[in-house]
Amino acid sequence: MIRRHFHDLPVEARQAIADKAGPVHAARTADGGLNSGIAAFLDTDHGPVFVKGIPTDHPQAPAQRREAAISPHLPRACPRLYWHIETAGWDLLGYEVLPGRHADYTPGSLDLPLVASAIAELQRTTAPANIPIKAAEQRWAAYAPPGTAAHFAGDTLLHTDLAPHNVLVDDRAHIIDWAWPTRGAAWIDPAILIMRLLEAGHTLVEADAFACRFSSWRTAPAEAKEAFAAANAAAWQEIARADAAPWKASMAGHAVAFHAHLHAAPGNR
């Protein structure tokens, strides 16, 4: 998506933001958030605010509206949404600015216990029934082995994209960017975290052991975990075939390796 700067927004959109946040004295375009048409830190009369936005006719605009709808239901580990406005052809969200940096997932990182605490808090969050978010058994149905997708069902609110750039760390970890909220079994987020731990250099055994910090992963049926690992591997392979970016091929390799690891586990023999 083409990244625009704050001052590239239409005058009407900038005025609508000022009406919510107060006069804007400075704007800095964020480095990340490339799925947004605008992502900027603003210095305003009412304090700092992070603004992300997307044209209202963009195919990803419904995902941003869903992100806004889910925000009031998120645990405190997630940033507070101040406002959501649609004006001048733009869908715009105004968030509190959280201090910190992107999480470090490498082996031995002091961020890892903080990340685990934030995810544990999220694991206790029930998906709101009044918001139309996708169910896990539907989202991964096309990739799961026949007859296994029902294992993914549940009532937990899942983030499903726990990459380090979606976690900010200061004295605690904060989970950001809720573009893919999903309703499903609580152990799915730990399963997805495993992929990112492998990406950061953990071994298969180490990543699996870290996920065992979460009771949902420890107690999940072996056949359910293997079915999801198979579905996740198939999904990443499809992604890698469609886009030759090296990191996507690497993630597909990790997903395939982890499926093989679970398949060889004693409970699955």
C-alpha cells in the first residue's frame, strides 16, 4: 500500500483529526504499519496520538473498521482507541501513544517473560458475540486436514499475528495492530507465537516449551495441535508460492518443520 504522510491527507480529514485531538503541532510518519495508508505520531494540544488510516474504498478498509469495533473489548495490554472517524474518503483511528520499542523474541531475551504475560492476559479474554469476526474453524478450514477444522473452535479472542512488530515493550508488553481478530480455541495464539519464536532463532523444542507456559497449549489435544500445525503449514506454503519474499519462504519452512515436529511427538505416534 502506498504510504502517505499526515500532511498528504485532505484538508477535511486533517481538520476532523484536529477537532478530535486538538491542533496538530508536529507529525512524524511511523516506520512500520505498512498495511495502512497513513500511520503517524502526532503532537497535539491534547497530547500525543497515533493515527492510522486507510481510504474508505480500499479492500482492507473493512478490516480497519473491525479493528475499531474490537478495541473496547481488548485487555489493558493493548492500546486504547480514542476515536474512529470516516471523512473525506478516509477511515481514521486515533490511538494512545504507547512508550517502548518492538519486542525482541531472540533466545534469552528479557522481553520474552513480558510478552508471555501480555498473551496470558489476552488468553483470558472472551471474543465479543456482537462483533462479526471470523471463527478459527472457518478461517483455516481450507487448509486443515479433512474433518479436523472443528478442533479450532472456541470462544477466546485471538490476535493471530503475534510478530515482534505487533508487540511493544517498555516495563510491560503491549499487543497492537488488531487487523485479524478471530474467535477460536485459546491455544491457537500460542501456536502462532511458536512460528515467530522459530523465526527469531529458537529451536523447535525451545519454541514448543515456551508455548507450554500457557495452560491452553499444555492441555490442548495432540490431534488438535497437529491439525492446526498442518493447516498453518499449508497456509504459509500458499503465501510463499504467491510471493517470493525470502521471509515468507522462511516462515513456510518453519511451519512445515513444526508440523513434522508435532507429528513425530510421542502422543501422535
